Amino acid sequence: MATQVKDQSAAAIRFAPRRLGHANLFVADLEAAIAWHRDVAGIELVRREPGINAGFHSNGNTHHDLGLIRITGGAVIGINGFQQPSSFRGGQPGLNHLGWEMNSERELVAALARGKTVGLRVVNYANHQISHSAYVPDPDGNYHEFYADVVESWRSIFNLDREELVTERWDWEKSAPGMAEVPIDSKDRRRVDAALFHPCRITHSTLVAADFAGVDRFLTEVAGLSAIGRGDGIARYRARRSERDLDLVDAKHGWPKGLLAVSLLVEDEGDLKQSIKMAADRGVAIEAVIDRPEKLAALVKNPDGGLVEFYTPRGASARRLPSPTDRINGVPWVLAA
């Protein structure tokens, strides 16, 4: 992987996003993945984009908590022949990118300008109509999308009545940044009542790094996340407006590099307990249940074998780091808290 910046000592780019907005996943069977995330995970399908074999799910707090794109292995083409960031990637199911939501387009453009002065490697710039984005790889090759929303009513574009292509190239240097800040609509909440689980939003993800030190440095100096805890081959980070957005674990502990889990918040613990109780009757296998003072959680595998955590916090657990001795019920220790 190419060096991220020409002079690592000048790498104080710090995009400083306000939260983890979404995870975008490569999937083997798009329709199976869409059905599972709607009917089991309980995240509403808000848009299909057949031209790139993609679906997007949201429960209202943003235009998508999860994006799903079918593996193609070749070029993925948007508007006017634009070659999208997922092109020639995703030979197997797993992470396409993590989406980091900026506070405004002005802040995104300012960070890109800082990056340009030190040679930051940006693999693509995209205008998604609802947002403008820059895609930056970390030292392990994971893509991180830093994006700013540019419309207040994302449902006018992301809905099931429209299926046209939405992505074209974004020329950030000629862009006239729009609104100073796009507000988060906390009242826009959706619940898929018929689903097994009923989360309200994505909160964080867990990533395994082969180059732990390099990815850690990327997350703090380039992404601009704040480290809120470090332990034996594990670090935890938060963005500007949230308590916990990413856990990073060293691959030395035995897991392959890449995405280990996506975590979805269930606000009502009683609701989560009922979902766990009903899982067997719905034909859904729960890999493990974590019932600790810090949280109640259920770990379930999606159709591609990726872990999805449905959890309700019980206290100030965001700053408690697990250790390799926290092996409970067969759960990877990094997910124990």
C-alpha cells in the first residue's frame, strides 16, 4: 500500500468527522442481503440502485446506516461513465468502506486542502447527489469515505420510487461549499415492526488491522478521531459528536484483517431480550449472547458470515477496554465490552 502522505510528520490533516455514518459492505447475493437486513436486522430498505447492484438501509437518522453492493470484481460505473470507488475491489464479501460524516462540506473541503499540501492519497472523489465524498485508504487498504451531506431532505433522493444512478465525479477544488451544517434530524425514526430485531442506528464497527500502528496513526492524524482507550493490541476511538465509533484490534490476536463486526444500537433492553427469545422460532441462529454489567448484546451472522451486534448499553462502557482474557461464551474478546 502506498504511503498515505509524503511526509508523515506533517500528517495533521484531521478530517474530524462528527460520527460514523454508515458501513458499506460487499455481499455475494444482494437480494438475500437486502432481505436479511430488513427482516432480521430490522433496518428499513430506503433505496435500490440496480445500475450498480446496490441497496441502502436506514432507520431514519441518516440516509443509510448500511450500504450493500454485490460483488462484481470489475468496473462499477456511475453517471457519465464515472468509475466508482468500489470498482475492481471486493473479490469476496466484507468491508467496502466505512462512511465518516463530516459536520459540513466546508470542513470537508478544508481538510482536503490540508491533505493536498502533504500529498494525501485520495483514491476517488464522488458526488452522490445527497453528499459529496472523498475516499482515502488506510495503511491496510481499508477505504474510509469522508463525506458531507449537501441536501436537507435526503428522502427526496433516497427512496424506493427512484432507482436511477446517483454518483458522478466531484471536483472539490471547484466546489462552492453549500450549507454550513446539515442538521441531524433526531425525530426521523423508523421501526421495521415485522423484523426480529429493532435497532435505531449504527453506532460503531470493529476493524482488525495487520498494520496496527499504521492504522492507529491514520485514524488519529488523518481521520482525526480521538483515542479514548488503548490496551493490549486494541484501541477505541470516537468522533466529535459520539461516544464510540470504532474499535481497532491487532491481527496478532488471530483474526484476519478487515471488518470483524458492525454494532447496532437497540434502545429498549426489554425489546432486545424479546428478540433474543424469539430468534429460534424465527429460524435465526444467535452466535452468542453477552450479558454483562456493561451491556446486553446478541451476536448474529449475516448471510455472508459477517458478525452483526445488536446491543443495549447498561453503563459507561465506552471507555472500558476488554482484554484477551475476556473470552466469554465463545465471543471474540474485543466484543466483550
